Amino acid sequence: MGFFSPGNSKNRYIGIWYKETLPVKTVVWVANRETPLTDISGELKLISNPGILILASGSSNIIWFTNTTRPAQGPVLVAQLLDSGNLVVRDTHTDDGNFLWQSFDYPSDTLLPGMKLGKNFETGLERYLSSWKSNDDPSPGDFTYHCDPRGYPQNVMRKGSVEQYRAGPWNGVRFSGVPYLSPNAIFRYRLVFNDKEVYYSYDLINSSVISRLILSQNGVLQRWTWPAGQSQGWVLYLTSPTDYCDTYSLCGAYGTCNLSPSPQCICLNKFAPKYSDDWANADWSNGCVRKTPLDCYKNRSSDGFLKYPNVKLPDTRNSWFNVSMTLEECKKVCLNNCSCTAYANLDIRDGGSGCLLWFGDLIDIRDFPEDEMRSMLLDWPKRFHIINGIARGLLYLHQDSRLRIIHRDLKASNILLDSNMDPKISDFGLARCFAESETGANTNRVVGT
């Protein structure tokens, strides 16, 4: 820890970086991001009463200072840089983690092992990442990365106030929009959510490997590692977003993104583009609408659900959840509420548990086709230590599921008009037909006239 000047800047900052055992000076935290010193006369002081750190210029002007979460209990205070990279102010007679102040509560662009990304509901403190403006300027840039607690928690990247990328809701193993983030031999990660707080965090499994997560200046989450015994430098472990389909709400409401077909956006089954001309011109922002509105208030017996496997689950800001319900109970709750648009298991482990319900439009969905995911994992460098395969997102979409038989051999002689001039299909003969059921499955059975 000490004073430093980033890049080609002559401004001075208080920062924390890795020890000199790493040949590349990598700053992970900056105190006075928005108020740099313009010369080398700065001084960092610990004021025992009320127990705060201050950074003063040569003319004794205070340009940065900390607050304190509680009154000091002892007569002697210390400011200490822990091995974890956490700068703390504490009483000398306590070492229980109940600090008067800690830098881990005020991240810059880097999330270190043990840091929290989230919000304390009791104090209102939110810990989030914010990018640097440039290599020469560590002040907050355009991008932020938050653990959004609205509805069911999810991590969201924004440029200003506009969403750019969403990792998807936590499914007990990983975020549903990051299927290649599998359990590995380097670090373990988790989401904690209770009445007191919500946060994402990770810890190192192998202490000989150094790992950090940063939010870059151009809005990319990057996990870097420095493998044990290697001297060539930082290795890029993974990045998010990874491709075009990770763009937030690219396909609008009820649209889903898939890298394989062209165009990349398609409407969910029984939905159609809201504006077909825009859709044809690759403007998918207005999304899709139901071809036939749900009629569950009048005929709820006709309601059912279409199953969508291998998807990034939709935005959960307008969601409700219950950790103890079964999937069948979850289905019944959604079935009895016309405002419920979809449901899913909250946790995919051990066969699935919990209930997650969506209300309102379904936004920011993408497909992860089996062959695409297998290709991604096969191409992934061996150093990533990916194990346990792919966690599949499974979404149940609320639909009118009355059975419809669709003829595959349509021709003029097979179509008749009834007394209202409505077309009817006749003379099925031995043509193959298929039925749309609650699961959307096809059948190969032969149907006669």
C-alpha cells in the first residue's frame, strides 16, 4: 500500500496492489479516486477520535477521509493492511472482523477473494464495482456492476443507468446466463440472500493461485489468474459478456437470442413479432406479443405450460420466489394467477427445489443449444478446469395449451370452407401429423380421416 501515479499521470493516489513478488504492479483499490494529489506532499493520517483515516495535501487540506460504522471501544486504534488486501481501522483489543472501517466495503474496479458484491439491508451500504475512466485516471468510469436485489437477486452491468449485461439469476450452482462457469479447482463462489443482506462472493480453493475479478474500462467483466510458479504474467480466465447474445434485452419481450440461426432473435412459441417490418430489418427491440391472448379468466382448464430447456432465465426484477416449494406447487401457483407468465425451479441441485415465478413481460432470454455448449466447452483451454458438465436452465412458459392437430400435407384439395367461410382441413388420409401438447412434443403416429 502507498502512493502511486497510474499510467502516464502525474497525479498521486493512495492505492493497494499485490506484493513485489509479482513483477507487474497491479492496483486493486484506490482511496482518493476522484480527488488526486497534484504533488508529492500528501500525508495519510489515522485520527484516533473518532477513528478515521484522512488524506491531507501539503497545505493541510483534507482531500479524502473515511467514515466509521460505530464508536471506538478502546483507547488505541490501528490502521492495518491485511494479507487479503483489506485495509481496516480497528481497536487493538478486538480482532473479530468487526472493523470500524474497511476498504472491502468500498470497492474500486476489482473484486478480491472474500469481498462482497451486494447490499446490506440494515445499513443501506451497497458494494459494487465501477470501472476506471482510463489507464491514467482511476476515477469512476461509465460502467458499474451491481448485485440487484429487486425480485430475485441477479448481477447486472450498467453503462450509466442503462443495462448492458445480466448474468441471470443464481440457480444454486452458478448464474443461469453463465453456463460455462462450472465448479473448478481454483475458486468457489456463492450467492448469500437473507433478511439482513444479499451478496455475491468467492474464495480461493488453491491459495497458491492468485485470482481477481475486474470491471474493465470498456464494460467487460474479466477474471484474471496468476498460476503458481509462473512468471509470464496474468492469464485471462474468462470474460462476460461473451458474445452478441449477451447484450441485455437484445430481442425484446418474449424474444430469445440464439447464435446459430439467422436472424439471431426469434419469438417464443405462440408469439409473433410486435412490429414485423422492424423485425425483418433486424430491429428486435420491440420484441414479440402473443398470437392469442391468455383466456385463463374464462377457461382456466385450457391453461398449461410450454417447456424451454437450456435457456438463460429471464430478468427477475418482476419476480417472486419461495425456497421451500416444490416444482409442482410452483406450477399450481402460476396456473392460478393470470398475471404469472412463467415459473422455474429456484435451485437446480439434487433434482431441483424452490419456486421462482415471473410476472409481466419476459425479457433478456437466450438459448444455449446443446451443440453450442459442447463446442464451447471443448474449445475452452484446459487451465479452466471445468467439471460437472452444463447446468441447464429450464423455464415453463404460461400458455393456452388446448390441443391442436396440424396437418403436414396441405394442398388445395385438403381445404374446405364451412358455412362461415372459415377454412377447414379434411381428407387426412395417411399423412403424418403432429400434435402440440403441454410439452410441445411431436408425435409420429399416423392419423386417419
